[in-house]
Amino acid sequence: MNFEHIRVQAYYGYKANERPESFSFRGRQYRVVEIADRWYEGGYGPVQLDYFKVIADDGQEYILRYNGLFDAWSMLTDDAEPR
């Protein structure tokens, strides 16, 4: 699995980066129209990864991941090597 760094506009509710609202990937902006699934990896310690399966305005599903320790978003890609 390869994850590529992306820029995300996120909703800030009871915590920072609670859920993605839009993201930029390879020069294109996508609006999140639905969060189809959400899950977590890690515990309550310093490293927790938040995963979101989203449906974007292009009708495609994407897996986004937020790493709170590094305040960084990434997206699962099918590429053999990240660009």
C-alpha cells in the first residue's frame, strides 16, 4: 500500500481535523460529498491514524488517512511508487 501526501480542508468540531471536507491531489481539487466509512488504527497514545473512505464529487471512492502526530494527510494510491 502506498500513501501519497495530500492537502486537505477539514472540519474542526470537537477536535482538529475531525473529518475531511475537500482535498487536493495531483493538481485537482475534490469535494467530499459523503464519508462512506471511517476507522482508526492505534490507540489513545500519541500515534493514532484516522482513516476515511470518502466519495468525492467525481463519483469515485478514495481512502484518506490523517496522522495526528505529524498533522499530515495522505491518500491511498495504486501507484507502485509515490509521485
